[in-house]
Amino acid sequence: MDRIRIVGGAALNGSIPISGAKNAALPLMIASLLSDEPLTLENVPRLADISSLLRILQNHGVDYKIDGKKPGDAQTAGRTLHLHARDIVDTTAPYELVSKMRASFWVVAPLLARMGEAKVSLPGGCAIGTRPVDLLLMALESLGASIDIEAGYVIAKAPKGLRGAEIDFPKVTVGGTHVTLMAAALARGHTVIHNAAREPEIVDLADCLVKMGAKIRGAGASTIEIEGVPRLGGARHAVLPDRIEAGTYAMAVAMTGGDVLLEGARPELLQSALDALTASGAEITSTNEGIRVRRNGAGISPVDVSTAPFPGFPTDLQAQFMALMTRAKGVSRITETIFENRFMHVQELARFGAKIRLDGDAAIVTGVETLKGAPVMATDLRASVSLVIAALAAEGETIVHRVYHLDRGFEHLEQKLVACGARVERLAGQG
Ligand code: EPZ
């Protein structure tokens, strides 16, 4: 397994191109199953999760092609992916594939809506919490599907097709909203989603579905209305920029000091995180090219944050912000309200000398003057990158083990940081 070696202490200066959003690309790719015509997605990031999903889609019969690099394209330019689900050859998504990545469970919706049946492995537990799928199944049942669970598989059937319904989520769920959008797009009649997730990735999926011929109103608000259509066609759609990647690098700059342009980042996609960074002492400006983040020699101020569904502070930036707060001049309280167990980074941050105490769903961080490099272990995607942020500011050398977690969601991480002056290298092999 690869490791990453980081020697801390260098400020970050330069530009970082922001990739297409993993969490938008995944549901968009799954939406290709809804139509027998081709779906072309631009700005798709090169990530392990994208490759895993391609294997799953291929298993259902989706043909795909990735455009080669054109002369003059930057190494980091997003790729164009052509997906064509002309014939669905298999409506089963097996355990071996689904267990690698939770979002792949979402194939249940287009398979059911288009083919009238789907057999999809339950995704199982994951490091950040239990993450059940009960609300996704509730939505599909409301749309007229029968749901059985047998030997770890969800067997969903709707031989006469799905029908529109009123769905009121008791809790905001991104996956539940994606699944309902896809299923209701091909259901007979009218669907209303109450308490829908408002994340930008929901809007991106809805925009693409509308290009494919779906009738959707209100995506981005908490009530979404969908008028089902008998079939969907092909489309071309560019994946929106990754707000979590942008927020992560913004926090890295706030941590190390320096001046970095996050090329292509859109401030409206991560305003709550940018507000927290501003309160911590970073200077954030929007330009035509993206978001510019600066912090001069002044110290980092402590800021309390509490995660919440969009437009609140994203849970996917909680670990990174905690890394920043480990060097603040004072005490901050970071509350996690979305996932019950998303604090695995706390113990690893402690290895740098960070002072963090857990208090129920909150972490109390007492800033320290200096962090010291250490061997640390990546546990999940966002937790791992919080260790990279700590390492960039720590004295001496850090080795991050289990880097495959980072490869799931951060494209060209080392190259992007090195281009801004960080001392980061990948060590191939054992670890
Ligand atoms: C999406 O996961 C993201 N994944 C996550 O990013 C992100 O952390 C999360 O949304 C919250 O923003 C993708 O987009 C691929 P949820 P999702 O359904 O859809 C509970 C990353 O690092 N819940 O919004 O699975 C659930 O347990 C990942 O990129 C139920 O109780 O999250 C959680 O507490 C990690 N029953 C809350 O709702 C259900 O049926 C929100 O989960 C579904 C969810």
C-alpha cells in the first residue's frame, strides 16, 4: 500500500485547479441507467470511486468510453465520459462490488424505474457510522415498489412500473433525495419530495435529468416536484466543481499561511465553510477565476462550528476544519450532527500533539503552538485529508499510511500541493 511523506512548514502559494465533484459525478453516472441513449459527462475526476462505479455499471450492461487527452490539455483537466446503457443485461448489483462504495447502492432506483426490478446488496456498515438505507427504501415503497430483504440483498420490484407519491423525509438525506429523483423521473404521475436535501449535487443531478427529458421543479429547495415521463433520452452535462475539495485546500492554506487561487471553485457552493475560515482569520475573495485564500503571519482564531445539511457547514469538511483548529489561539467546539461516529481523526490528530477532547457529539479543541510530524493512519476519505492538513503545518516529517482512502476522493493531491510549494511525496509499496 502506498504512503505519503510530508515535511511540514512550507506556506502554500500558487494556484490549485479544482476538479469535478466526486459526489456529483457518482449519481450522474448512475443516472445513465435511466435511458437507452448515451449520456456524456464532462469534467469527471480521476478517482478510485469513479473506477469502482464504472465496474458496477459495466456489470449492468453499460458501455463506456473515456475521451483521450487533447493536445494542450492540462494534466488535471477533467475527463469526458460517455456512458451508454442501451440494454440492461443484469439487474443485480452484487455484494463484492457494492460493499466497496456505499453510493453504488443508488443503482437500485434507475434499475427499478426502468426495468421494474432490482436486486442490490445492502451496503453494510462504514467507518463514519451505521448509515442505514431505510429512508431510501421507504421512498421506493411510497412510489409503489415492493421491497424484500433476503440474504443481505434488497429485492425491489415494480412490475407495472412506479407511480408518483408524496414523500416526506423525516431527516434530510442526500442519497434518499438522489434515489427519489431518479425513480420518480420515470414514475407515472406526480411526486412531491418534502424535506429534500438541498445540496448542490442534488441540483446538478436534477439539471442533468431535465436535460434528459425529466420534468423537475424546485431542486435546491426543500420541496421538489417531479412529473414522471415514460422515457428519458440522452444528454451532455458538465459535473459541477468539487466544493469539498475546494474547502479542503482553503483550510490547508489557512493552516500553513500563503496565498492560493482555487481555480474554478464557486463560493456559493461552500459559503458556510468560507465564513468559518474568514472568522478564523483567513482572507477570502471571489474572483472571475475562482476563490482566492490568503493568510498572512497572524494567528488562527478559534471558531465553533456545527455540521448541518446544506447550506450549513458540511460534515465532509468537519475533519479538515478540526485540523485547522488544532493550531488556533484558544478553544473551539466542533459539533457533528450528521454522522454519529465521524471523529476517527481525533486520535490520529492527537499523534501530532493536538489537544482534543470528545464530549458527546462534539470535539473540544484546545489550540497548541506547534504540531509535530508523526506516522499516522488514514481511516476514511475526509479524515485522511485532515491528517495531510495537520502534516503540512507540523514540524518535521509525517508519513500517512493507507493512502487508498485519499485516492477515493482527491485527484492529484500530491501534485496540486507540490505545485504550491508543499513538500509532499508518495512512497510506493509497503505500508
Ligand atoms: C452523502 O452520503 C455523501 N456521499 C457523503 O459524503 C456526505 O457525508 C453525506 O451525503 C452528507 O452530506 C455521496 O454523495 C456519495 P445522507 P449519503 O443520506 O447520501 C441518515 C464523502 O466523504 N440516513 O445524507 O449516504 C444517515 O445515517 C461522503 O464523500 C438514515 O438514517 O448521506 C446520516 O446520519 C461520506 N437513513 C444522515 O441520514 C437513510 O436511509 C444523512 O445521510 C439514509 C440516511
